[in-house]
Amino acid sequence: MSATSLPPTVVKLDGGETPRAIRDILDIEPAKRTAAQCSTLLKFYRDNTDNPASRAETALVEAKKKLDDFQAALPNTMVMKELPQPREAFVLIRGEYDKHGEKVERALPAALPPLPAGAPMDRRGLSQWLTSPENPLTARVWVNRAWEKFFGMGIVRTTENLGSQAEWPSNPELLDFLATEFVRLKWDMKAMQKLLVTSAAYRQSSQVTPELLERRPGESAARAWSAFPPARRIAARPGARRERTARGKNSAARGVRPYMPEGVWDETSRYGDMRNYQMDSGDGLYRRSLYTIWKRTASPPR
């Protein structure tokens, strides 16, 4: 609504009548009002009456506040960004940073598939290459480590090295099947672990029989062929957590001081509050090790 279309009447306000200056402007015929008078009249109308413009402004302010609150609630994370012009890289002569040798460019191992079509030669392109169905390495490495986790020994026993120095897989066809299945499942780790633990190989008895050793001479060879799963003990800390959970004493509280032998940190604590360590009481004594207080120069006793 323009200022000239406002009715020349007295507007009643909650706190009283219209100010004298506004009434003087209203007394002037709309066609004879100056631009400044029209602007003053319009501002007064928008600030002091319930009108579409004021309602729209209020709705805009509320929407911006909701947007700001939503953005403030989002978690922050560090994101890497490529430089507009990549830095030059050189072979360092004898490893010395100030003695540049031959210039080198970004590239992938020639023995492996190239980058996917249209992928840039940067971190984003590398991530696309790593998870490309045509790249056999990533899926093989992960499923081999998952196999080792459940069976105690990987299909490739050197799980830390699947390169030219690695051992040959005991069952290449099985490794390839699991790798392609992992890609088919769209890298679903939970689904792959379910596949492993529900397999006949995992559910068989862990008892070693003469027949199995006869078929695969030597216990390690029989295990490599998954003739039987390993019978392994639980590691110390996971075992302690399971034991506390079974007793109902595995606290999830934060900021507590668990049990420690008297004076265990005194010799390595010249400063701070680790000398004369005072352990907590109640649930704090059974705190999970993931959250306990710790000291770099003296690990807690097991």
C-alpha cells in the first residue's frame, strides 16, 4: 500500500491518539504531500498498525532465527580443500628437504586400474578410485581383515601387506568372491560381517581332528583353509569389560577416577594432581577403560 492511498483519518493507537506530526500530514490532501511526508506516513503506518508488510517482516525475522538456530546446532568438522594450483613435488636427494631432484607428478600405480572417467587427480578422485568396482584392492584388503577378525588368520596371512611382498592367498576364489560381494552390497560392513558369522565355515566346531590334519598337514595349514575356526581367548581389557558387564558394574558415567594401587603414579608425577591419587567410589571404580583418567608417562596397571 502506498502512502498516498492511506485514508486521511486519525489512527487510534494503544497508548493514545496519533501523534500531532502524523495528524498534520493526514490533514494534507494526498496529492499535495511531499515525498518526505509520504515516507514518514508510510513508516508510521508500518510500525504502528497490523498490516501485511509488518506481518511479513515478523515472519521473516522468525524464519531467519530458526535458520540460525539450526545452523548453530549442526556439528562442525574439518574439511580439506585442494589448492587452486597444486604444489610442486620433487624427489629429495638423500632425503634433504632443500635438495630437490627430479620433479614428480601425481599418479596411480600402473599395475592397478586408472581413475574413473572424469575423476580429478586429487583427493576426491582418489576416493572415487579406491571405491570403484573396477579397483580390486580396497575390497580385498577389507574383507581379508574382516576374515582375520573372525577366523584368527586372514585368507592372505599377511593382512598388513597385500602387495608384492605378501603371501599368496590360501583361497584366491574365496577372496575374490567376498571382495565382489562387498562391492555388490555397496560397502555395507554390517552385512558382510553377518555373511561371515552365518557361514558354515564360521559355525563349524573348533575341535581339531586327525582327519582334518590329514587333509591339510599341520594345524596352521588346516586353519588357513578354514578347516576349523580358532579357539581364542578374549583379550585382557575386553574381557574385563565383559566381566564387569556380566556383574552389572560397568558404569557409563564420565569424569571419574577408577581404582589404582596406592602411590602408583607418585614417582612420575612431580606436578599436577596425580600425586597422592584419590580414587573415586561407587560406580567410578568400575569405569570402562575408554573414559578413564590416564597418564602418558605411566600407563595404568592391568
